Amino acid sequence: MTHSASTPNASRRGVLAGMAAGLAAPGAALAATRRRGEGPEPRFLIVLGGSGGCSIIDSFMAVRESESPNGKILNAWPDSLVQSPGGGPFRAIDFSSKTIGAIPAPFTANQSEFVKRHSSDMMVVTYTGTSVNHGVAEHRSVTGNAAWRGRTLQEATALTYGVGKPIPNVHLINGTSFTDRGTDDSLPSSAFGERVPAPNLWPLSLDGYRGVKGAPDRSLFDAARAFRDGTLDPQSDFARTFAASDRLKRWFELRGAPLRDIEGADLITQLMVHPDSEDMPLKAHGLKSSPLAKKVREAFPAYGFDPIESQAALAFLLIRCGVASTVTLGPENAAVFNKGAALGRGGLSAGDMRNTPIAFDFSHQAHREVQSLMWSRVLSVADRLITLLKSEELAGGKSYWDHSLLYVATEFGRSRNRPEGAMTFGSGHDLNNGALIVSPLANGGRVLGGVDPETLMTYGFDPLSGRPEPGRNMTEAEVFSGIIQALGIETPGAGLPDMRIMRRKA
């Protein structure tokens, strides 16, 4: 399939005017834009990174022991633990344990509720990767192993759908390569990701004046900025020495119109999840919460201490308030516990461990427990984020979710062997795996590919018809292409494979 791309231009005044209209009444602004025939219909990409290898055969393609002749020595699950919610194509593991390997941390994990709620939008796609190095494989999961000039999915989305948005591509997760920049230097700098080190506090950085007690009059502040930008900086030895630097030019550019646009759009308010409180005295500093903050806090009540919930809270607001066209989030590598959790003689209380150390990669120590807990965690966040996006109308009776695609990206799968009959065991990295895509834009309600019951390795499918093809391995480039095409991104001259079966509209 070949598309012809365009890179529309927009004035900064137009961006700001559009932002103001979108924040007040995004549906009306979008409808007016569509009537004028300006730009593509909006699309939003959510990359939810599963760092450490979320295994597809420990979730939606799980195999029952009775289905494999080698079920006792491979990672086939006891029949009673493998659910088939609604009788559809997706499997699910609902599993409880008193420990996570050697850690006394009881938990209950559930995958079947997500399948019941979202099966019509779910699409599972098998593939075999090309690296078991964490950083390399994470990056290839979002570039398709440099399938399109080294662009990431996020950069391609920002390029097509980010025009008119102040920060089109926002990276909320830290410490992974899902957010590394691609290698296509021809892209405009606006397509590259903006890293957010602390989602809870980041909105405070979006205005250089507001919130500062005892600050001078705004007019004096603006005059000082203008003097700095127009006189002091250009005459400095540093600016003269590095006058030809593209990075310095970009830095000076960002301090101009883009900064004024961000401050003028009141993002310090629109993206503020915190309520006014003793710990966060917004009112005393002339600030206030987002109009949507209460709704977001109810969906993500642990936003104050759980990194992925703070990421998801901000991710929703970034999309809903017209700030970004793509967001990247996911569980980080540090252990996360409930507030007040204490490891005493009896161990942690049930559910106190929210995130295992090194995320999914703690499967090296306790494969099934970690996969179950971490899949449940990722799916819970995805479910709540989807629910929020469904609750807000974008335009024409369609919700934000109707225009969105969520991709659970991961580096690789996990090894299949286990000690005979063991429930607790460690696993290694394996190239063979599958990916979860959830979207009304994708060809949902289906599993593309299959699992060989003798080896528990996944196999591929015909990219046009979806017919299972044992012996075929799908590639990172094919998964990348299917996502790009489901999003409606034009790819002139890219030579990407036609993954017709992965998009709802062929």
C-alpha cells in the first residue's frame, strides 16, 4: 500500500487560536476544521511500554496443559487457570499467589475482565523480534527495526496529526528506549518527543511566571525576557561562539513563540491533576486544578505515589486538552508499593506490591507470578485510560477513544521451558512473542497467527487475509506497518508491507 504524505504548516497565532477553541469546545473546533477541509481527521497514539518482556503466551494466547503434548515441561498453564472470556478468540489468565518468587507478597491478578470489556477492539498479532537486548529491542518495537527511515511510531504520528498542537509527542515513562529518538534527522524538531521526568509536577514548568509568590508585575517580567532574548543573549560570548549550532538555534526558537503559545494556552491549569491542599497549595500561589482533575483523580487514585498512574492521568489530559497527538507511558523499573506498606515478619499484605523490581523482567526470578501481576497492572491502567477517553466527545458524536490506538509495546517474549510440573520458575529472553493492539481503528476481535502446541512458539499469518501460516514468522516491520496503516498515516515511497488485515478499513 502506498500513501502520499503531507506536512502541513500552521502559524503560531493559528496554533494558539486553535488551542483556545479546542480547550473550550474541542468538538466544535474540530467540526469547523473538518468543514473547511483542513488537515487529516485526528488520530491519537498511546504507546504503553511493557518493559522486560510481556509474554503473549501468559495472556491472550495462553496454552492449556491438555492442549500440548509437552505441557508439563513447557510454559503451558493448568487448564483451570486459562479462561476464554465470552467464548471468543482471546485467552486470559486469572491467577492468585501468596508469593512472588522469594518475596512474601500476596496478590490476585485478573486479565479476563479486560477481555470482556474490550474484546471487540482487541487485536493480538504474533511476531518474532531481532534482539534480546533490552534497549535495542525496545527501540525496534517502536521503529519496526528502522522500517521507515528510522522513524518511531510516535514521531510518525506527531508529524501527521500533531500540527497545531503545542507539544505533539510526549514521553511520560523514564528509563526505557521506547522513548529514544528515531534516526530520521529530516523530521521537524516538533515531531521528536518531549520527556517528562515528573508527570505530577510537570505542569508547573509550563509557565515561567505564574505560581511565583512576590513576582514583579507581568509587564516587567516580559520586558526582562525581551531584553534577554534580544540583547543580552545574542551579544554573549557563548551565543557568538556557537552561532552556527542548530541546537542553540532551536533553543532560542523555543523560548520565543512556542513558549508564548504554551503559556497563553494556560496549560499550567489545564494539565494540573492535584487539588488545592496543604501539600500542594495551588490557591495560595494563584493556581488551580484542571476542570477535569476530579474525574481524573477518581480514575487514577494512586496518581500521587504510583508512577504509572501519574503518567496515565497526564496522558489523558494531554490528549483531551489538545496538547499532544501521541503519549508514551508504562511501568518503570523500580518496585512500587502501596502507601504504608511494610515488610514485616509476615510479609506484605495482599496487593501491597504494585510493581515488581525491573518490571516484567523480574520473570527471571518468578515467571508466572510476575507475568500475571504485571499484565494485570498494565491492563488495569489501559482499561481506565480507555474509559476516560470514551467518556469525552471529540466531535460528531464520536469520542476521543474512537480516534485512538493503544499499542502495548515490549522488547521480546520469554523462554518456554520449565522444570516438569513447576508453577514457580524463572525464564529467559526469547525473540518469539506477540503484541497487543487495542483500537476502534484496528481490525479488532481477532488473534492473528497462532501457537505451535508442541513448542509453544507463535507463528504468523497472511498479511492480507489473516489466514494462519504455521512456519511463518512475522517481523517487527510488519507490526510497525500495520499500526501505521491503522492510524491512516501516509507513507510515500516507504516500501512498507501492506498489512491489510490489521486495519479495520481495508
